[in-house]
Amino acid sequence: MNSMLKNTQRAAIVDGVDEAFDQQIAFTQELIRHPSVRTREASAQDVMERALKERGFTIDRWQLDPAELSEHVGHGRINVSYEGMTNVVGTFQPAQHTGRSLILNGHIDVVPVGPREQWSRSPWDPHVEDGWLYGRGCGDMKAGLAGGLFAIDAIRAAGLEITAPLHFQSVVEEESTGNGTLAAIQRGYTAEAVLIPEPEENMLVRANVGVIWAKIRVGGKPTHPREMTSGFNAIDAAVAVVNQLRLLEAEWNAERGRHRHFEDLDHPINFNIGQIRGGDWPSSVPAWCEFDLRAALYPGTTADEAWEQIMRHLKIAEAALPVGDARVTAEKTGFYAEGYVLEEGSDAEHTLGEQHEKVFGSPLDSFTTPGYIDSRLFVLYSGLPTLVYGPRTEEIHGYDERTHLESLRKVTKTMALFIAEWCGVTQTS
Amino acid sequence: MNSMLKNTQRAAIVDGVDEAFDQQIAFTQELIRHPSVRTREASAQDVMERALKERGFTIDRWQLDPAELSEHVGHGRINVSYEGMTNVVGTFQPAQHTGRSLILNGHIDVVPVGPREQWSRSPWDPHVEDGWLYGRGCGDMKAGLAGGLFAIDAIRAAGLEITAPLHFQSVVEEESTGNGTLAAIQRGYTAEAVLIPEPEENMLVRANVGVIWAKIRVGGKPTHPREMTSGFNAIDAAVAVVNQLRLLEAEWNAERGRHRHFEDLDHPINFNIGQIRGGDWPSSVPAWCEFDLRAALYPGTTADEAWEQIMRHLKIAEAALPVGDARVTAEKTGFYAEGYVLEEGSDAEHTLGEQHEKVFGSPLDSFTTPGYIDSRLFVLYSGLPTLVYGPRTEEIHGYDERTHLESLRKVTKTMALFIAEWCGVTQTS
């Protein structure tokens, strides 16, 4: 498909991004000031709802329904109340529908900040320094969400309006289950392509691991330390269980040559022990220990298949524990997700690549990312070409998370041009 | 010294224990019903105060003073408020002081129960089954505390009264710092011998390790698991720190041949990791992890000397961590205690041995125990012969803690005879 935008239109759109870029940063900062960690996304969603309303989008805001979600094979296991946890979707319906419809999807939830004193400044008080915007969730992914809004603004500032339906989805639960995006799919939203502006280093995601979350519990018989050699130390046992899981991780990494797009990665499969808790008293041999496992799996492996292998290794670890009555159990606590591959050659990818090259002056690279993204839901369950593409960001999930502003500016330009090309435009002024 | 008790007096005292033994069990159960875990000892101390008052003891009850305690070299580090945390000492002053004075010391505090579902019945609802009394703190050490009271009752039931001052100390903080007994020493209490009826399998403690508590913190730089190989995993790092500490533990155990009374123990030095906490989110590489270390040390090693070696090993572990900005720090959180040896040949030990042999029909054995006891304070800082001796108990600090009732009956008889012999008696009826 050839470009439909005129050069003057293209230039006007790009100028529109530049002209509003300070406002765009300010709006991103406003979003970051809302600490939208899991279950506390409402006030940030209020901001998104208002922003979409102001742009003339029709608002659909609803609370996630655990019962409905649980019927879907791709749902993440729910261990919080969804009371008050809402998705916001703004829909633009063109007067004339001549272009191709689009879902612009991003998540509003962010991960916890960790020990506050490790941040140079407050994670909830975003600031700009040396060309970087700092704050929790700046890149993952409030800059992308805000960028989508300002991309649309730039099209309109150029005197244009898009000519296809656009669903702007601000979802919850991307950092824990994927159930926000899944709820939007279950609600019936679909389109001819999806764009998710996650922080991807100005690149396109070609393939992506699946992720499983589990809480592993080790329990046994406590004693006084004076009899420690006869007692069962659940913390020592948990370490042994982790070591057994590391063997499975190594086995899966060794198989990377058999998985398309993962052959060249050093260590595509990461098992992260993200939290650990155990014991009640320094001078009691600990009776229990539990830890949170985040395991990655290759596309083509179902969550059930991966789970079965993890269970097998937990059984091996349990059998090797020195005390007979020790038990190792596992509970699904969130992500239970397959990975996916974005097949090459789609019109959507081609269109994005063209716009990227015009903005950046270099071809759009794609890469394989070993972290969870909601795109798997659109690819696996809606069969949609789903473009995950976004700005350069450092310290995602870390301290002093920061997004590179010049990268964000260019990505916003690419997004604006992509939306205009994909959806088509008509001159309004 | 020859026995001063007549055979008829001895027989009457022993009968007195038997006759009141059901009441003794009932009173021990009452004590167990008060869940006197750290900072919540007050209601159990009320029971002890009332019991001592009823027996005509003069009551001294006072709140522990952190400032005064902290001036003593043997104090444990305080990380709770001592508001409302009291010692109870009942003092008996004889009309005629002709015998030898005695401190009868026991602790009212108990350790937490751990996961409740692991107990066959409630740890706070003591019951008797197959000759055992079950409940948290039954052996450690409410059976001993109650036994002291009923030993005195048995002497009086025999128509006798003791002829030397007796200080009956019900103290707090034995499970965390030793500051309860230390406060009693600082308050000026002393005597010619000390008896502590801890659960010691009908034996006398000959030697005892010191104990140090520390909280070890590991902190570093978190990242998203997709970049895990560049991030610092504080939980993995904590495991490496524990492994380094295990080297020190092994080194100290290998030296046991150089420590009198420890030569024949398999593993006298236990390092217990009693609690662990780390991380904030399953899909963030954990930025922090902290764990509680309980380390044992030989008598003759000061807490400062042991601490210095622990710090040296933490430095080694820190230097070996893969990320330059990782930090390993340690804080003293409780016990900071030397061990001790009870030198053989004291009159007190001889007297106890004679009574034990009369009751049990076999000589009093002594042994070395690798767990903390408050006796170290009397031995090291008051220079008193201190007899730690008490009933058979299983699952100390574990689930279904239980004390053997026939052992308790005999130990109570031994205690009653010991008190009568040591303090002397006069016929009152």
C-alpha cells in the first residue's frame, strides 16, 4: 500500500507534535503523579477519561468482572478484589469510515517503587533532567499512553481528522495478569490493527515470552535451634527449591536454538524470585517460607505445559528435602500467559516501518523481548497484527525509571504519522 | 555438707508434691492460657504476682528501663518498646535467717507459635494426653515456673518453713535479649545460689553457648526481569551471604575440640536463619532482602569478638557480589550474649545432685546445651552458682510443644527437696 499522506500533511503533523511537546510532557507528568499501583489506578483513569472526553471520544468505563474473565483460557489468576478497578476506552467514530480501524492500547498500572530512599527524587514527583523524564511508570507506560493522545492532537492540529474507528484503551492489570486488556477483548473491542506504545527502545517487538506467576510455599516441622540438625529449616529448604527451579530455567535456556526469534539471545528465559517471606522468630528454626516465582516460557508452549514442568521440578525438590513431612506447594497468583510471535509482512508493520524510517532516518528494527506484554492477547485470541513500539526507557521496574525525551518526541511523531496513514485522514480546515 | 532434712520431713515434702500435683498442672495450664509472647506478658505476670502474694511473698514489680539496661555490657539490643513490660519478683524473708539464700528464676515470655494449623490443638488451650501436657511455653518454661511455686507449697504442706531469703523471679525477655534477668540483677537481687527450672531433660546444664541476634540487610539495584542478568537480585545475594556465614559456622564447629565441654558435640554452633523478607513485586528483580541471624558462640568468646568475625564474613560476601553498588549491612537486634561454664564442685550443685538421686534413683547428669539461657547473667556478672535443671520437654519452639508430666512431678520433688536443704527449714506445725 502506498502512502496516502501528502508531504505537507506529514510536515504539519510532525510540527504539531513539536509544538505541543511541552504540554505532552506536562500531561505525562500529571499521569505519573497518580501512583497507580495495582488496585489504586482509579484517579489516573479519571485523568485518562477526562483527556479522552476533551478530545471528543465516547467513553466506555467499566469494572473488571472476575467471573467473566475466569472463563477465558488466557486469563491471569486473580488474588485481589477488582472492586473499583476499571478500564477506560474512548472510541472515535468518524463521520466517514474509509480507512482502517485501530486499537491504541496502553496500561495505566505501574509496579511498586521499592525502598523510597533508593530514588534520587520522589518516584511520584516527576522531573526532567538532562533530557530525561524521571518517575515510576514514566516509560512503563505513561509516556506511551500520553503519546497516543498527543499523536491524535498533532493530526488535528494539522487540520486533519482520521477516517476510521479508533478505540483508545487505557487498561489496568498489565503488570500482574493481563486481565485489563482481556476484559476489553471480551467486551467486543476489535480493529484491523493494534498499536501498544510500550517502552521498546524505538523498536518493534517481534517475539515475546509468556509469563507465569506462582507462589511457592515450603512448610515443615520447626524446632529450637539447639536441635537444629533434627529440625526442618524452611528457609534453607526454599533455597533448595529455588536451586531446583534454576535447573529448569537452565534447561529451557539451553533449548533456545529450537525457538524462532530466541536463538540469538543469551538468556531468554528468566526465572525471577521477586519476593520471599519466611519464619516468625530469630531463635526458632523457621517452619515456613514462601516465595514468588515469575517464570518465562517460549511462544508455542502453553501455560499449562510450562506449569506441568514447574510442578515436576517442585516434586523433585520436595523428594530431596531432608525431612519426610516437608511439603512444597504452588499456587497460581497472576500471569498464566503464553508468549507470541508477530509474523512478518503485515500491512500494519509495513506502514509503521515507513513512518519510523521517515522520522528516525533509519529502518525500524525488531527484536525479541523476554518480558510480558498484553499484545499476546490480541495476537493469540483476536488474531490481530499488534505493534508494540515505544520510546527508550531505562530502569524499567527499577529506581529512577526514566524516559528519553527526544526518543519520546520521535516515537510520538511516528505514532501520529502511523495513525494518519493507517486510519486515513480527511482535511477539516 | 550433710543432709539436714530428716527422712520424715523429706517424705512429707515428696507427698506434698504428689498431693497437689493436679492443682500444679491446672495452674500451669492457667499460665499457658495467657499468650505471653514478647511485649504481651502482662496478664501472665498478673497471675504470677497473685500467686506469689497468696503465698505471702512481698511483691516487687517494675517496668524494664532501656536506658539503665543499655549501660550493662551484657545487655541485649532493644528494638521494641518496654512500655508495660514488667518483671515480678516475690521475696520471702524468714523470721530467722539460718540457711542459705536462693534465687528461683524463670521467664514468663514464650516464642510465637508459627502457623496455627500445624498444631494438633490450640497452642493456648493446654491439654493433657498420654502423660504429656501440651501448649506453647508449657516446658519453656511455665511448667518450671509453676513447679517452683508448688515446690514451696510442698515444703509448707509438710509443716515446714524455709529459713533463708528466697527471691522468686518471674522475668520477661529471656527469649530475645536476657534483659529481664539483667534488670533483676541491676535492681540488686543476689543470693548464695540460683535455680532456673528450664526444660533440661532432668539434667543439669554444665555449659552453654552465647547467642547473638542480627538483622542482615542486602540492598542493590533492581530491574525488570527481562534485563535480569544486568540487575542485582537481592534475594539471590542474600543466599550468597548466608552461604558465607555457613563457612564461619563450619569453622567454629571445627574448633569445638578447643572448647571445654563442647568437644563431644557434633554441631555445637548453630547459625539459624529464623526469618527472611525480601522484594516487593514478583516481576521486579528484588532490590532488597533482609534476614535474621541467630548465631551461637563458645564460652570465653565475647560477643564483640564474635560480632567482629561475623562482620568480616559479611564484608567478604559483599565483595563477592556481582554488582558494585550492592551493600550488606548488619544491625544488632537482641541477644548479644557470652556463653558460660558452670564450674563443678559447688555446694549448690552437690546439694541438687543429692536430691535428684533420691528422687530419680540415679545420679544427676550434666550436659552442654547449645541454646541461650539467662543463667549466663548470674554466672558471668554476679559470680553465682547457677543451676539450670528441669523437666523433659519435646518440640521446644516447635509445634505441639509438650512436657512430660512424670518428669515434671519428679523435678518438682527434687526442687522442693533442694530448696528445703539449701535454705534450711524449721518445723511450723
